[in-house]
Amino acid sequence: MRVTISVAMQTNPTHTSLVAVGDSFTEGMSDLFPDGTYRGWADLLAARMAARAPGFRYANLAVRGKLIRQIVDEQVDTAAAMQADVITLVGGLNDALRPKCDVGRVRALLEEAVGKLAPSCKQLVMMRSPGRQGPVLERFRPRMEALFACVDELAERHGALVVDLYGAPSLADPRMWDVDRLHLTAEGHRRVAEAVWQTLGYDSEDTGWRTPLPPAVPPGWAARWAADARFARQHLLPWIGRRLTGRSSGDGLPPKRPELSPYEG
């Protein structure tokens, strides 16, 4: 059951710092700069906030592939110590997409993370992550919705804001997802940044971020078959292999912005 989070928001606030905590979604995959590095919704949000607050500072501790246990162990205490105005926390979905998932353990770790982060900042922001349609993710949908119910409950208890991306029709469109079908395109990340921006109380710059894209002519069966085969070969099979062997795409990678430092774009 969807729980409505009612939190009073300041209209057009001025936040002087932002810390982003999480996995590949918050790191910014697959929103690529020309040099191959990732931007993503958190960087876009930081740029908007910095334009309103001279001296604005930003840290992004997110690393692709991280499970909620790793986020708690490697990011949460660091983020809490930064005492930022805003902290965003998005995690647990990688756990839900594993072959086996202890939902109770994920819930307990999320509760630990929220319990540390909420008192350390002026505003904690959580999310119901976007989910596209498709047979692969359909198998995991009950776990995802259990995770989102936990997010709703923790947010209500700790005064956090919840950005409901899961309920946005636009972000379920396959055209908003990269060829790996796990990460948003640049346009998808832009819409997520707008969603968080509005949830924080800023005047909207895009009132239609939830609006579905115009209908498109569906590809023929040959094009669909070729795309599915390419996806399975290049992305699905390697992803399954990492899940089964306990490896992660983020093993050994540092956070993209480990220090809370002035944001210059």
C-alpha cells in the first residue's frame, strides 16, 4: 500500500551543501560526459543548487554496484560527519535484484542508515526508484515494492522526504533507459534531478517531468530480437555472472566526489 509522506517544505529554500549516498543510480550511470565519466541526476541537482547559493559544497559518495551493507559501512558515517544541509540516500535495490535477498536484513540496514543520516542534516531525501517494464524486472517487482514500503515508513518516522520515481509514467518508458536496461539515459537523469528539485521545495523548471513521452512506432520483431540478443550478450549474462560469483562492477572504485568541497560544475 502506498503511504503518503506529509512533510512541510520551505518554498524556494537556499541549501548550502549536498551529500549524495548510494550506488550506480546516484553515481550517474549511464549519463556520460564526452571523456567517459558520469554526470547523473545528483550532479545536475548540485549545479542548480549551487547557482542559488554562493559557496555551495557538494560530495557524491556513491559507487556502482554497492549493496546496502556496503553503503552503510563505507558511506553513511562519512556522510553524517559532513553535516550537510541535504543528504540523499538511495540504496537497497541492488540487494533486491540479487538471486537471493533477505528483505528483513535490507530493512534493518536501511533503518540503521536513516537513523544516522536524518539527525545529521537539515533534510534527508529518499526515493522510490524508477522501474521500467520488462520480464527480467517483473520477477523482482514484489521485492522492489517491499523495499519502497520500507522507505515510506522510515521517511514518515524520521521526517525525510520521499521522491516517488516509481510512480512516474515517464520513467517507465524504455526510451528513458540505456541499452543495459538498468540505468537511465541522460534525459532520465534530468527528470530525476527535476523531481528532487521540486520535492525540496524549489520552483519547478519542468512541470511535466512525469508526463509520458509521445507514442512511438514499435520496432518490428527482427529489430526487437536483435536488440534482445545484444542486451543478453553484452549486459544480462555478465550481470548474472557477477551476481552469482559475488563480484561487483564497483569493486575497487573510489567515490566520484569523496570530499564536501565547493561545486564548480
